[in-house]
Amino acid sequence: MRRTRRGNLLRRDAPVRRLAGELGENPDAPLALAGKVSSDLLATIREHPTEVAELLRAVHGLSAKRVSPFSRQIRDRDW
């Protein structure tokens, strides 16, 4: 498969995102199950590789209930 079409890089996560959208689901879980990372997350990882790795290692093993308040604080810039 060609990686470019009409000069634009194809988004490898597009089919999974489309299907998840049609099902009304968040695409992150099916992407992870497929061994893929969303293109927006990949861009963040490339921009801040050390910080993202540190953050992921820190939350590894924590429940969603424990992680959610932190992600909301970061998302809302409430610190």
C-alpha cells in the first residue's frame, strides 16, 4: 500500500477511528488492541518523549478511577 496519496500522508489510524466513531466509541481502546497508537498521541510522544514515558510509567498499574482525576486536571489545566 502506498504511504502517500496525492501528496498527503495517510493516517494509519483512520479506519479504526472511523469505525469507532460510527459505533459511538472512543478509538483509543481498539487502536491499542490493534497494537497501534492514535496519530495525535504519536505526535505528543514525538514532541515530549521523555516526559510522556515518565508519565506512562508513573500511572502503570493504577486503576482508571485513580488516573482519571489527574488526566482531568491536566486536560483542564487545573493546577
